[in-house]
Amino acid sequence: MSRIIADKVCKQYRPTGRFSRKSSAPWALREVSFSVGPGEMFGVVGANGAGKSTLLRLLGGVGKPTTGSIEVSGRIGALLDLGGGFLGDLTGRENAVLAGVVAGLLKQEIEERLAAIAAFAELEDFIDQPVRTYSTGMIMRLAFAVAVHTDPEVLLVDEFLSVGDLAFQAKCNARIKLLRDGGCAIVMVSHGMDSVRQLCDRVLWLKSGEVAALGSAEVVAGLYETEMREETLRRTPDGPARSSGGLELVPRENRFGTFEIEIDSVNFSPGTLLRSGEPLAVTLAYHSKGTVPAPVFVVSITREDGAVCLDTSTHLAKVDIPDVQGAGQIVFSIDRLDLAAGSYFLDVGIFESEWKHAYDYHWHVYPFSVEGAPAHKGILAPPCHWRLGGHTD
Ligand SMILES: Nc1ncnc2c1ncn2[C@@H]1O[C@H](COP(=O)(O)OP(=O)(O)OP(=O)(O)O)[C@@H](O)[C@H]1O
């Protein structure tokens, strides 16, 4: 069950000013699909103008996708515009009650929580003062405290907005983790890859409104950092698009990396049809020009909607990989691929030993389909059996 399902979401703001007549406005989001389950922390990363806030706003019900759909189930706690909705002449207490009611709580329910809200926001002495006398930090603390005390089942947070002093930030993060452990689905726009790695389960990387990558936090943070690193170093990837086995590998589109090691070939043809329950073996052939210390090899299988089915690496499997130089190959095999029928992607890559950046990562280059699976719902479809035992009268 998912709390959030975004399906091919596109957003184009109504043309104004320079886009009014001659050309149409650019797309702020284009064909963005993903789902977030209960208890999942879903990060959204991307450069300025990539579409992160637009996505968060749409998830919070502010505006509608131009095309595509968004389904959110459960009470939403949105920290989109911290304190922006507060009325200056009302006291902190009155604003908290109003915000709680808007979030869907009964007046009495929110009143019962006021002491906890004021304590969390560290505003006990100021809660009966008008909000116009508050500093920006105090307003943000109050807004955050209200949002996390309304039992949200979905929480939308922009990390930038949740900053207070470091101690308060740590308290917010702890609270967010608590909510996650209680089954809240959290979408967090993140700006630092360290916090992405620490907090998020999965990450969506938006680039000019499109999905650049979607997968486990480590992989996507590594890919993003690769690109940022290249940008900071003003470094262009070696070589133009390369063709391999009929595939077009385009740097920064479906191939990310610094290419100190390159994946030369993968023995997996795009469009392969697999039968559920069959074994799978993938051989990566690679080469490096210089010596590369203990790289991490990664294989990931995602469903078409971005759900991670398998995400593994030599690091997780504790396989000892020596320093690499020259050409070599590595084989990854699964005894049974018990996937439900559907469409999937196999992604492969090689990362720096500490996951700091990708050497070479092939993103959604190898689509495949699975058929012949038992008719279960969900991602896994292993052979299953039912046995009714005994009778109760
Ligand atoms: N209200 C608006 N009207 C018109 N265009 C908008 C509006 N809001 C955002 N955009 C445009 O949509 C695109 C995505 O913007 P958005 O603010 O969602 O990106 P972002 O990733 O959140 O950026 P940042 O990190 O700078 O906040 C940009 O090109 C931006 O100019």
C-alpha cells in the first residue's frame, strides 16, 4: 500500500511575462512518477529550479498537475511555507489552534496538545503573545511543532525551512524519525547529500523537471555528487555518447560517472523477457586506466514506478574487492528472481569505495519484463502454498 502515488506528473505554470505569447512556459515537472509507502523517508534532490518545490506543493494539494495524477492518502502535515499562513494579530496559541484545525484535527484535540506544542517549539513564555512579535525563527519553530503534533500520515518537508539552531534541528530530525517509525510517509526536499544518506530510504533526483535518477539513497546521492563534482571541477565526461550492443549511452542522461573505471559491456540485452523464478546472471566487463582503490560494484532492480525491488552491492555483500587496474569482469547472480509480472529496469554501476561518487553508472539502460509469475499482488511473486489445518467449531 502506498501513501503517495505520483503518476506521470507534468506541471507547466500558466504563461506570464516573457513566456506569454511567443513561446510556452517551460515545464516545471515532466513525467514524474514514484510512490512512497508508509514509514518511508523519500528524499528529493536537484539543482535550483529543478522542480523540487513545485513537486512538494503539488503533493500538498497546492495547485494541480497540468497532466498526470497525484494520490495522497492520509492526513497531510505540510511544512511548505513555515508559518506563512499565520495571522500576525493572533497569538501563537490561537494560530496553533487554527493551523491544527486546518490540518484536520478537532479544536479540542489540538487544545489538548497545546502544552506539548509550546514546549516543543520552546515558546512556553511567548505562546500568548501576538505572532507579529515573533522572530522568523520562532514562527518556524511554532509551525514545525504544530505540523508534527497533528498525527500526520504524510509529512512534506523542505529541509531548508526546518533549520533553526543546530540543537533545534536535531530535535526536528529526531521527531521526523519518530513519525517515520510510526508509519508516516515523509517526503523531504534535501540539500545536503550527507543528510540524504543519513535520513532517506530512497531518493528522487530531479533535473530540469525530469527524473534524472530514482533509487536507494546511497546510489542516487552518489550519482548526484558525481554530477556536482564534475560541475565544480568544470569537467566534461570523457568522450561523447557511446554505443554498446545497440545501446546509446549518453553521459548525464543514462550514464553518470567520472569514468576512472568504465563499464565496457553488460551481458543483458535491453527488452529481455524473463520468467519469474528463473535465475539471473549478469556479467559486467570493465576497464580502468590507472589504479582505482577498492571500488564498489552495484546492481539494482527497480519497477517501472520506481519501487526498489533489489539494491545490492559488493559493499553490502561484504565481498572483498581489491584495487583495480586494467580490464576485468565481475559476475552477479541471483538464484531465483521471484518477481511479479511487469516491467523493470536493471541498473548497474561502479562507485568510489566510500560511495562518494560514481565511476560509471548505467541508469535505466536495461529494461526487462517478467512473465509467468503466480497472480499475487506486490513486488514478490514466489511460489506459495495454502494449507487449511483443523477445524474450529
Ligand atoms: N509560481 C510560479 N510561476 C511560474 N514559474 C514558476 C513558479 N514556481 C516555479 N516556477 C518555475 O518552475 C521551475 C521549477 O521551480 P521550483 O521552484 O519548483 O524549483 P526548485 O527545485 O524548488 O528550486 P530551488 O531549489 O531554487 O527552490 C523553475 O523554472 C521556476 O522558475
